[in-house]
Amino acid sequence: MSKRVVILTGGVGGAKLVLGLMQIMPAERITAIVNTGDDFEHLGLAISPDLDTLLYTLSGKANAAQGWGRDGESWQFMDALKSLGGEDWFLLGDGDMALHVLRTRLLATGNPLSAVTARFAKAWGVDIAMLPMTDDPVATHLTTDEGDLPFQHYFVARRCAPKVQAIRFEGADHASPAPGVLEAIAEADAILIAPSNPWLSVDPLLAVPGIRTALETAKAPIVAVSPIVGGQAVKGPTAKLMSELGLGITNTSIAAHYNGVIDGLLVDMRDGDEDLSLSHMVTDTLMQTLDDRARVAQAALDLAARLAS
Ligand code: GDP
């Protein structure tokens, strides 16, 4: 029987590693625990950007070049909305809309987000267990030089331009881990943290009461893949955010951030000469091709196996 692997993940960076894992082990043995701090309601619809990125990526529907949304998407809904003077800062493609409409409907009729997510994954042939971190509402907010901004206003409407002073996860204190989250962590043979943004994608997960403790007491080794490649983030606001928070864009900062949670860090060869105080392995962590994704996933599991032995 192959090992059971749990991976904590946000959207794009995380989906790359989950897809890599699926190339090297049976999907049924993988549980992805996904950030929902980016979730928000827009035009009356319940939108879960990181869950959707995983659904699209793992079912082969993602627009990889664009970095979000569906491949071959059409935009009639958005065009009509704009012509009526509707809000157009958050783009919703026609196919994408189906997901949000159905999710909103299912949530409104009493289905928890975890059940809705499992249903969508099954419909699209995604065989991993894909769990939202919680079924309860948690909303990432940023304190910035432009005032308090809900996550999507910072990320999409303001394109990460505001200077971030602090981050909080509204509702996290009262949230419970979604069904299966704590069990998956306890039963895992290896636990990975994807190279997702540690402050915006992984911290919301760690803020849900019970998840951090489950990780601290898990029998499995925990390995994070660093989002830093060559002293920069591959994409997104990670590096900008780190400097605004007064941190060096280094693996020392990433290791310090995950101190007490991780046992090992997979770092990129371009940054391999840093003197880290925790177990680490150096490899090429840039995931451009499907082979790269599989190779980085294998390296993360190799480090976990080394730490277990
Ligand atoms: P989002 O939720 O869609 O913003 O995406 P994530 O939080 O999951 O991932 C964003 C992070 O992934 C960024 O900090 C990137 O540096 C990191 N990332 C993206 N692609 C790669 C890659 O190929 N290798 C590594 N090491 N990190 C990556």
C-alpha cells in the first residue's frame, strides 16, 4: 500500500505541486487541505478561488497561461453585466459562472462547502480528497496604507499595490476544521506544505483552531516547499509582502515563519547556500513542465522519508 500524503495548499503555486503528486502516486492516497480565506461573496455568488483553481488544474480545465480561470472560456455574461453598469473588477467567465451558481445554490440549501467540493471533484474525475480547511466562513483582510481591504479587493481590484501592514483572518477563531481534516493529518505518512504564499494562503489554514495542534502532534514528518526561487517569488505578492512586513526574501524567513510546524524545507538550488537551522534539501523547485511538478513532488516526499527514518 502506498503512503498517505496530506498537502496544505492555496491556489496556483499549490495546485502545481498537487498535480505533481498525482503523477507519482495514486490520487486516492492524496488529501489536499485548501485555503478558503480568499473566499468571498460577489454578485450574490459564493466564490472559492483556491478550491476552484485546484478543481480546474487537476481536471485539466485551467487556463495555465493566464494563471486563473478556465481554458477556452467565453465572456458573454461579463459583457452583458458591463453593459448594464454592473461591477466588472472581478472577471467571471461563462463556464466559471456555472460553478459559482451551483455552489451558491447548494450552500443555500444546506450543503456544507466540503460536501459541495467533494461533489464537484467527483463530477470532474478528480480522485484526490479535496477538503476546504473549514466549512465556516473565514475572510482574509489586510490592513494597508489604503485602509482595511478584504482579500480580493487587495489582490484583484488593487492588484496587490497597497502596502501591507498587517493581515487577519476574520472568523477563524470560531471556525472548525472541515470533516476529515484532522483525521487526514493524524493518519498521514507525510505532510507537505505547498509553495503557496505562507502569509496569505497557508496562515489562514494554521489559524483554524485545531489544525496547528494537529500538525504539531502528527506522527508524519512535515515538509514545506519554499515559494522563494532565486531570491524572489515565482509570481504573486509573496516577495513584496515579505519586504513590507520587514522580512528578508530568504529561506531563513520562510523557515522562521514555519518554526514549530515544519520538520524540513525544500529549497531551490538558486538559494541553496543559505545556512538554515532546520533540515533541508536543495533542488530545482521551479515547476514549469509537468515533469518538473512530478520531480519537485518526489523531492519533497524524499525529504519527508529521510526525516521519518
Ligand atoms: P494563489 O493562492 O493563487 O496566489 O497561489 P499560491 O498561494 O498557491 O501560490 C503562490 C506562491 O507560489 C508564490 O509565492 C510563488 O512564489 C509560489 N510558486 C509558484 N510557482 C512556483 C514554482 O514553480 N516553484 C516554487 N518553488 N514556488 C512557486
